[in-house]
Amino acid sequence: MTVPQEDRPAPTPLTKQDFEALARFRFGIRRYLRFSEETVRRHGITPQQYQLLLALKGFPGREWASVGELAERLQLRHHSTVELVNRAQAQKLVQRISDPADARVVRVALTSDGEQILAELSALHRSELERMSTVLTPPSWEAPEPASLPPHAGSPG
């Protein structure tokens, strides 16, 4: 349920320091994304393929995912995910496997080549995140002091 605009408390105005913190954080995100894009391209895959490999390896509880699950994780349309999987399969990064429990489902899993390139790239990404940790720390704001409310008529105390 959405709270009507007139019932929401007015947002606290941002200070110059708030804008600087937001800009610094946004700059850090963009620097990291640029690092990622350039790094994966130097290793012969696209940024989308790296995200696909990472989504597969990081899928909770198992080593494969359906195309629909990958579409959700990657925030892509189903047909775009199918094309991404097709291109990754052509490069021998992923494989399609029939689901033994449900013939309608196709499992997408990493190949050994996909595992290897993902391990290399993820190690580089982890190092870069460690290096950039101060820039990529999200800004934090102290919650404003709650306004004191008058006691309700008829309530105890």
C-alpha cells in the first residue's frame, strides 16, 4: 500500500556534504563499472557475458539456473537472455542441460571454460573492490530526531 504524498513526512533537505557524498559514491560506482567493462573485454567476453557467468555461479543453492531465473537476476527480458545464453554457449562458456524432473525446463550451467574465466575475472574484481573500498562505501546519514508527538487524548500517562 502506498502512503499518499500529503501523508508523507517532508524529506530532510540535503546539505552540501550530502551532495558531495552522493557524487563521490556515484563516481566510485562508475569507476568500478568502467574497470569491469574494460577488464572483461580484455579477456575476450562482454560485460553482459561476465554478469551471466557470475549470476550462474552465484545462484543460490545450486550450480545452474533456468533462462527465466537468469532473466530475473540480470533484469533482462526473456528473449534477450536467450540470445545472451546463445552467444555464451557458442563461446563454450555455458551449456544447456535438460531438467530431468521437468522436460519444459532447460538448465543453464557453466562449462569448465566458463568456470575458469569467471574465476580469473572475479579475482580481479574482488581486488579492485578491495582497492576502492573507501570510495564505494555508501553514504550514511543520521536519522533526523523524531518530532515529539503530543499525547493522545484519553491515553494513559
